[in-house]
Amino acid sequence: MPLEETGWLRRGACRSSDPELFFPLAPSAAQERRAKAVCAGCEVLAECGAYALRAGETEGIWGGLTPQERRRSRFPDGWRTRASA
């Protein structure tokens, strides 16, 4: 991660949280809710989410989004059209 691209990390609400909350070995709905609650009050929520999408982060909660939510935002329903036969 280039420092100029991630300077916002130092201002993240998660900076004093256990990384396991955002990158659990066994994700659960309760863990996801706790991580998203930390993200909800974060001043760099938008920067974090935008970084995760640009970088193609496949793991963890970034910008209040799970990997599945990030995938859906990158590839929304109907993004793929059928090729002409």
C-alpha cells in the first residue's frame, strides 16, 4: 500500500480495534455487525471503501462493506449481458 494512497488509515475508527474483528478466521453475523458498527462512526468510511474497491480487496470488512457487498458493488446484478449468438 503506497503511503500517499492510504494516509487516511491513521484516522480510521478501526485503528485501535482488534484486527480479528475486521478479518475474522470464521466470520459470523454478530462479528459483521460489530465491525460495521465501528465503521458507521468512522470519518474515513468513504476513503476506506473506495480503496478496497480500487485495490480489489477480497477479505475483511473495509468501508463498512463485506467482501460479498464489495463484489456486488463492483459487479451489480445484470452487469453481464449475453453475447449475441
